[in-house]
Amino acid sequence: MEHLAGKRNLWFTISGLLLVPCFISLLVWGLNFGIDFTGGSAWEVQYDRHVNTEDMTRVLTETGRPEVTVQQVGDSGLHRYLIRLRELAEGSEEKANLTNALETLGTLDDDAEALETVGASVGRSIRDRSVLAVAAASVGVLLYIAYAFRGTQNPILYGVCAIVAMLHDALFVLGVFSILGHFFGVEIDALFITALLTVIGFSVHDTIVVFDRIRENLKLNPDDSFEEIVNHSVGQTLVRSVNTSITVVITLLALLLFGGSTTREFVLALLIGTIAGTYSSIFNASQLLVAWQYGEIQGWFRKFTRFGRRPVHGPSINEA
């Protein structure tokens, strides 16, 4: 523990190695947006017996709906299925044809049917507002932490480090879901944005606990080096942070394994974000404070800005 801050380059490297595939996936594949963002219909039907989702996908695809996805929802004994597809109008001839195709696999309960449609323009509006919500949360966190730590030497720095750790967690969650969306068809819906904002809140909360202990130890031990104070502060909060996260992870694992399929992506996003948030608050946010205090970040920035520049030579002796 005494060398935790001294190994900050290792922690930064681990975060970089985790974020690189996430960043590449987001650039190359992007996110697999659901109908909440792209527009479309969510059609919930109920059979009188169990029906294979692959058979349902097949019969719907044969009607000219290649984009359809089917999943079982709720209690398995109820035989309810959620069908996601392009916009489908209630009472249309196309819906009647799809219903006839589904009834070749079993009897449908008309009273248990539910159809919800989201237009493309509404989907774009939800997506834009989601981005705005994340941006507003980031600005709010920065301003609040800068105010809360106004008694420190550089209060803005605490806010910036918390924002960097928060964006680390958000980017990691987005990257993992980008990979899952490409290989396993996992979709991003409006509930995912709720999970992402929850992850941001958890990340900032955990980071503030560590920062607050650093602020207290700066007053109690003014003669110690900043690296020693950060080491001591992280050691004081480590057990608390890990224990809190473990209890949350256990609860989320139970929900993921035994909860309904309709909330599976929501719970998965919370689970990934909780683990990432615990890591970033301990190994990233506080270590960024140390790296800035000792001028390491400024040095990295200067090297980065000079990278690729052609050297400028002065006039030769003959020219002079």
C-alpha cells in the first residue's frame, strides 16, 4: 500500500489497455441502438405454451422482416415474448399478416398483447437529450467539487480529476456495450442511459470520499509529501470502498442471474460501471492529483505537443 501512488504509471497503463479496445470499438462499430433511439416498435405477445424464439424469428423473417429480434420476457411460465422490429402500425394489414405467421407456432392471447411504437424523430430527440444529460452532469460535478474543495490549493484540479475518472468509467461501459452489441446483438435503450447516469453518480461519490480524506490529511500532516498523504488517504478509504462495492456487485450479480431479461442490460451496465468506478476512484483519480502535483502531466502534455514537430534550426554560421 505504501507504494500505491508510486506505481501510478502502472495504474494509468492498465486503464489505457482497457480503454483502447473500447475506444476502437466505438469508432469502428459504434453502439447498437435500440428502437428507443432509432425508432421502431416493441410488440409483446403471449402464447399458450412455450415457443422457441428462433422459430418466431424465422417465421417473421419469412414475411419480409429481416431486422426482427425476439426474446422471452418475464416469468418463463407465462410464455411472453418481446418482438422488436421496424415501425408497425396498430390495426394495419402488415400486423395482421405477422400475427397469422406467429399463430402457426401456437395460440396467441389477444388480451395480453401490447404494442409500443417510437418514431425516428422521437428516437433522435431521446439520443440528443441523453448526450445533453451526461454533459450537464459532468459540468455539475465539476462545479460542485470545485466549490466543495474551495479550501484547497487548487480546487478546480479536484473537479477535473473527478471528471476524468468519471469519463473513464462511462467510456469503459460504452465500449463494452459496443463490443457486446457487435458480437452478441446487445442493444442500447433509454434504460441504459439511466444506468450510465447512475454509474457516473457512483463514480463521483466514491472519488469524493477519497478526495475528502486527502483534504483532511493535508491539514493534519502539512509536513508530509503530497504522495505520502495520498497513499495514506487511499489506504484509509480502500477497505470501505472495496467493501461497499462488493456488496453492490453481489446484489447486481443476483439480479443479473435471476432477474428478468427486460432489465438484464440495465443491470449489466451497473455491474460493469460499479467495478470500473471502484478502480478509477482508487487508482486513477487520486493518482492524477499526484501526477499533476509533481508536474508529470504537464510534462506528458509538453511531450505530446512537441511530438511530430519538425525541429526548427537557426541560421548557420555562414548565413550569419
